[in-house]
Amino acid sequence: MSRIAFIGLGNMGGPMAANLLKAGHSLRVFDLAPALVAGAVVAGAHAAIDAADAVVDAEVVISMLPASRHVEGLYLGDAGLLAQMPAGALVIDCSTIAPACAQKVAAAATARGLQMIDAPVSGGTAGAAAGTLTFIVGGEASALERARPLLQAMGKNIFHVGASGAGQVAKLCNNMALGVIMAATGEALALGSAHGLDPKVLSQMMAVSTSRSWATEVCNPWPGVLENAPASRGYSGGFGNDLMLKDLGLAAEAAMSTGASIPLGELARNLYAMNSRAGHGGLDFSSVVKLVAKDL
Ligand code: NAD
């Protein structure tokens, strides 16, 4: 059993913390939203009054925050957590952030004698709830071995892809492909629907044909096709459009820093930006289909 500080109890962090509690670990939790802290307390966690209070006595600190600025704000500076946590504590940041930011925070941790890995995840909110996430890890192998039992309590697959920041690069590659595939799947369903096809039958055919993907099988963007997909509950929950937009912006930055070409990734970034401007930024990213589908 480990003493864990868990910071960030949103769509992903909440169920991840719940799985650590189920595995018998002791958690002190903090989120800016008090209702989310209260929910974790019902599941067996101890409430902290702020992030510094959460890390008192922590052997491991896990964070699951929206973006780079939140992670830097949490860990760096005189009042940041790196300056507050017990000697020898391990930091596991599961947020999806800029690779350079992950490296900057990890370097600051190393300077204080602390180990840190970037461990962004794939699998969505369903994977977080089921404990079947994929962890994509950058950092030292010895730090990953310390983290492994905890990651196994929250996920099914663990990939060590390289040094600090590499987990973030690999995660951005995954999400860039996902963003393109989701937009393309929505476009195909809208085309079929415009010709009078039933999107459910079309999706069932695609799910066993060559355009098969997570977008056809698990998070289908058309309402009513899959009962448990965000599209069938007004695009609520799931992976926010603006989080996908953030990730595609990070992918664009990563491409510029190496001169890589990502024409489809750039196009997809613009589509999610348009969807955000249409007022759908807080909806699941599969709502990008609304840009091309009549009456959705
Ligand atoms: P979310 O917005 O639901 O949750 C983030 C939580 O962090 C919020 O509850 C917010 O109050 C809290 N927070 C922000 N700043 C804080 C601070 N300084 N201290 C304490 N709490 C703070 O987001 P999410 O969907 O859970 O995503 C979290 C991260 O995981 C993002 O980087 C996202 O890109 C990534 N991710 C999300 C999914 C998904 O399907 N939702 C899948 C894979 C990866």
C-alpha cells in the first residue's frame, strides 16, 4: 500500500483515483472543484485543503490536470509542490502537456533529488473507469519500476517510450491520428446519412470493414449508434473538444520544432477550432461531426 497524493479529479482523474482506492492505497486528494473532492471522499479518500496539504507524507504524487500551464503552476516556483513534497517522493504526471514542459518540470524535480515520469494515458473515460488505460511513459526506467504497481492498478498496458518528455511526444502522435480519424468518420457518416442511409447500419458495416476504428466501435460520433458513447448523451462527458484542440496545437508545435509535415493534423486542428467557435468547446470531441452533419 502506498501513500499517494492525487491532484486533479476531473473526468479522468476521478475514476483513476477510485481505482487506486479499490487497490487498497491511501489517497489524499485535491481539486479546485470541491464537489469532486467530496466525491472522492465518498469513495474512501482523505480530503486535502490544498495541493500542499495533499502531499504531506506522500510517497507518490500523481497529477491529472488539463494543460501545461496547470502542471507548471502546480509543481514549479517557491510555493510549488516540488519545494513541498517529502524527500524521495516519486512524481507521476498523467496530464497531456507539451513535451518541453514535461522535461522542464522533470529537470526541476531532478535538481531537488526527486524522480519524475511523464505518463499520459490513452483509453478515454471508459478506460479510466474500467482500469484499462494505456500508460505512455517517458523518464528513467528505475522511476517507471517504482510507478509500475500503481499504473497497473489504473491500466492494462504500459509502454516505456524513452527519456523524459518522450511519453508526451508519443501521446501527441496517438491523439493527432485520433483527431483525424474522428473527423473523417463523422464526415463519412454524414455523407451516408445525406443519401438516406441509416448511420447505425453504416457504422456496423464500417466497424467490420477497412475503416474500422475506435471512432466506429467505441466512441461513434453519431447519436444513437452506440448507447454508451458521448454522442448518445448530448456529447457530454468523454474527451472535451478543447482538450483535443490543445493536443493538436501541441502536435503542431512539435512538428514545427523538427520540420515534420503534418498536413492532416493541421487540418484537423482547424476543424476542432471551428467546432470550438461554434460553441461546442466543452462537448466531447466527437461533436466535430456537427460541422458537417445536417440537424445534429
Ligand atoms: P478535466 O477538465 O475533466 O479535469 C481536470 C481537473 O483538474 C478539473 O477537475 C480541474 O478542476 C482540475 N484542476 C485544474 N487545475 C488544478 C490545480 N491547480 N489544482 C487542482 N486541480 C486542478 O480533464 P480530463 O478530461 O480529466 O483530462 C485531464 C488530462 O487528461 C488532460 O491533459 C487531457 O488532455 C488528458 N486526457 C483526457 C482524456 C479524456 O478522455 N477525457 C483521455 C486521455 C487523456
